[in-house]
Amino acid sequence: MVKHIVMWTVKDGALGKSKKENAKKLKSMLEALKEKIPFIKKLEVGINYAADEAAFDVVLYSEFESRADLEMYVAHPDHQALKDFIIDIREKRCFVDYEI
């Protein structure tokens, strides 16, 4: 089992939208991947409610059967289609991939 966790901070005013609007759109776009990419075993997206300078705004938690499945997810056209939007709205990104 492979777990893939990504966190982003979102720019306020990116693409003419508020941070909250872009975070909600990102959440919706990421959640839609679960129906489009069959090898995602689990996918959760959360928007942070805590106001702290160390906090990230959006988190993606996902699970895959194997490293190969995670690699296929990353390369999948529906996942790749989100890249431009994410690049436009993000300030920072961090991630971790690990096996259990």
C-alpha cells in the first residue's frame, strides 16, 4: 500500500478569485479524479480552517495499491489536466509518498 499526501498554500487573488474560492475549486477538481482514475483506492481532500502562518490551505490524502499505480496516477491525463490550474493558484506545495 502506498500513501500519497500533498499540501498546498493558495495565493489570494490568483485568477481573479479569492483564496477560499480557489481552494474550493481545487478540492472539487481533485475529488473528481476518484471517479475518473480507477486505480485510486482512496482519496480525501480537505480545506484547512486553522489560521496560522505555518498552516497549508489544502491537503490531498490518497492511497494506491503500489508504486506503479501511483506513477500511473501521476501520468494520467485527467491528473495532468489539473497542473496548470494548480501552478497558477499555488504559493507552496509539499508532498510525501510512503509505503506501509
